[in-house]
Amino acid sequence: SFQDQEKLDPFALVADELTLLGQRLRDMVTAEVPKLAESAEYFFKHGVEGKRFRPMVLLLMASSLTALTPDIGLSYSQKKSYEDFSEVRQRKQQRIAEITEMIHVASLLHDDVLDHADTRRGIGSLNSIMGNKLAVLAGDFLLARASVALASLQNTDVVDLLSRVLEHLVTGEIMQLTTSTKELCSMEYYMQKTFYKTASLMANSCKAIALLAEQPRDVAELAFDYGRHLGIAYQLVDDALDFIGTKASLGKPSLNDIAQGLATAPILYALEEHPQLYNLINRKFKKSGDIEAALEMVNSSKGIAKTKHLAAYHAEQAALAIAGLPPSSSQRGQLCRRALMELTQTVINRSK
Ligand code: FPP
Ligand code: MG
Ligand code: MG
């Protein structure tokens, strides 16, 4: 059964496609003007490409939803045209992974400007190296290149999905920037913001992959649900790790979020047991001693446990979305689905 089998390496299943993706991204971000070229390429270079988690998930989703060429009942020429068609479709799905990665990096470039961040992926942030102006414009440039790639798919439904992601990223960022105290203390508001900022990109790009696989609407919705629940689970675990991790285990200082004035899930759950947290949240933990006091209250509450519980719930919902897909007759399809299932557990069990 599923449990008895050894865990799959999800990256290994799509390793060749990921190598191709890295090369293509480097080709897609070239620019004429040297300063722009240098800035746009910055996070696509070898060694600073990031974990490639999003493209890995998307490529697994593509293989999970794409039927193999049927080898019975087709003439040679029918089979040949079917295969040509599959190749075109696979290329389009790979394009989604590339576009998603470009949108993600563009949002990070802008985010680092907004957050005055000095570092990213272990090197200097682009704003710290090239200045805010170039960092913002390089982000815009990546979005422009992503738009051209999106247009090349000639699918307006897919354009709609990915454009909505851009709207959501901006909306989520603004929701975090401008909030009333009532909103700051609302778990509902927080979850909506989390969907916009983190999960929408995975949800909508998974759905785009399904549409390009010519799957019916209900299957496309399952793909969307998988991406949404996985993204939310991922973020909730991140929120918990910010409280329980250390600089050594996370590779970044913990208590980052409250230091930035952000009340994430553990704080909002702790607030239910410690109403005194309200004032600290309201003044964004700015008074000296606030961070320590907040940590104390989180630790003496069910905040972390409830956050992990909610993450586990979303991971389970993500797995259910995969389980709900119509059966796949392809062995590779089945393998990739298993990897997507296992990822839901990997996300909640991670410690960094
Ligand atoms: C990282 O957040 C940032 C995001 C997930 C999205 C940021 C979105 C924008 C800046 C809006 C503009 C969008 C586009 C498409 C250009 P973080 O600061 O919480 O995390 P970090 O630790 O990675 O910095
Ligand atoms: Mg940031
Ligand atoms: Mg930010």
C-alpha cells in the first residue's frame, strides 16, 4: 500500500525538466541594456535559483493530469500526430512553470524593496546591490517577459488565471501594509491575506496546468484546491517555525514576523487565551519587551499547536484533492500523484 512504499524524491521525478527550466529562464530574462540584464538575471544564476519548489509541484501536476498516448487502436499516423500534440501540450505546461517562477521572483524583488531587505537566498538583495530603482524596474521587466510568455500560450482562460495572481499578490501585500486593529486581530482576515500573498500563485498555476491538459472544469478545480491547500499549509508551518526555529535550524533569525510587526497565526490563536496580546499587536510589538512578552504568551498558549493543527488540516485537504482525481492509466501519472500526496506530508513535517 501507499504507506509501505519508500518515499519518492519529488525533485528526481522531474529533474530533467527542472534543468531545462533553469536554462530557459536564463534565456528568457536576457536584456539589451547591461544594467537591466545584470539585474533581471540576478536570481536566475546557478546557485541562487532557490529551491524550485513551485516548478517542481507544477511539473508533477502536469504529469499527473496528462494521459499517455493510447497504444491500442491507433494507426501509425494517428499515433504520431497524437504524440506531436502531447509534446506541444507538455511544452505549454512547462511554460506555466517558467511564468510562475518569473512572477515569484518579480514579487520578491519588489518585496525586498518594500521590506528594506539586505539579503535574499544567501546573497545581497537586488535593492541592496543595485538600488531600489533598478530593483523595481527589474521586477517590472520580469513581469513583462512573463506576460509575453503567457500570450504565447494563446489561451485566454490561462491568461485570466495568471493575471488574477498578480492582482492577488498586490492585494495581499496591501492588506498586510494597511490594516485596522480589528483586521490585524482577525484570523479570517489573516487567512485571506495568506491566500492572496502565498497560495494564489500555486492554486491558479495548478489550475492553468489542468486547463492546458484539457481536463474538465471539476478536475481543474481539484488542481486549484491542491495548490491552494498546499500553499496555505506551507505558510502556516512557516508561521509556526518563526516561533520555534532558531537561527541555526532555519538559516534565518526566528521571530522575524513579530519583529516586522506582523501578527501571524500563532499570535492570533494565542490572543484567544491572552487578551493582553491585543495591545501588543496594536502597537506592532514596537515597545521594548513586547517581543519577549508576546513569545511568552504564545508559548503558554495553544497557539503553536493550533497553527500546526490547521496546517495539517490543509495538508490533508490537499491530499484529498489528489485522491479525488479521476483514475490515471499511466504509470508515470500515478507515480507523480503519489509524489504530490507525499509532498503534503513533507510540507507539514519540515523543520526549516
Ligand atoms: C514575500 O513576503 C512576498 C510575497 C510572497 C509577495 C510580495 C508581493 C508584492 C511585493 C506585490 C508586487 C507583486 C508583483 C507580482 C511584482 P515576505 O516579506 O513575508 O517574505 P520574505 O521573508 O521572503 O521576504
Ligand atoms: Mg520580505
Ligand atoms: Mg514582505
